[in-house]
Amino acid sequence: MADGTGALADKDFVGFQTLHASGEEIDTVYRKNGSAVQQVKDAAGTMVADTWIKLGLVYDPNAEDDKSMKFFIDGVELGDSVTDAIITAGSLFPTDEELTPVLLTKVGGAAESKCFIDWLCVGAIAVDC
């Protein structure tokens, strides 16, 4: 993560991002190594001090084509999704790498940021395509 902005390095990822300049704003994003960060939804949610928030995403290869990857905040679907066309094109979406859950935080030298994870859940359901 970059010191001055909080931007993630040039790596494959799918999930949520909060940049220093955006304060408590949560964006839904994805990136394929070597390309720019693709924003699915700007200001999808807002963090509030001393308040738990649940962030989630679901990839469903059997979903409608315009809802292949859906994002959720506190159990509510955000409505903006990654489409099947974007995923299958593979030019901007990380389709050729394994991904793992990760939580990263970083602030400059003048501030403190505390973050807690109460639980983490990852699952997969085998489907017969």
C-alpha cells in the first residue's frame, strides 16, 4: 500500500478499498496486475467510528450475466456488480490467479488507525456445470 494514498500495489485483487483522500468512504474495486484499479461502485458505503460493518462479495458463475460478482455491505446487495462479460474477457479482471482473503491497513506517520476483524468466512459450493 502506498504511504500517501493508501492505494494498493500493482497486484491482483477483488474487494473493498478506502483511500486516504476519501476518509471513511468504502469503494468496491478489482484489479488485474498490470492494469489500473477498476471501480465498481464509488462510495458504496461509509465507515463509522466504533461501529462494526460487514463487507462481502459473492461470485456465482450461474447468476444472471450482469450479476456474476455481487458486493454486499451489512447484508444488503449494493446493486453494482461485475458482469460475466468483464470476467470472461480477463483483460482487467484477475481470472488467472488464486486469490486469498486479506485485510490491509496503512496510514501515514501522523495518524493512527485501528481495525478489528471479528470473523472471516470463505466458502465454495461445488456445482455441476
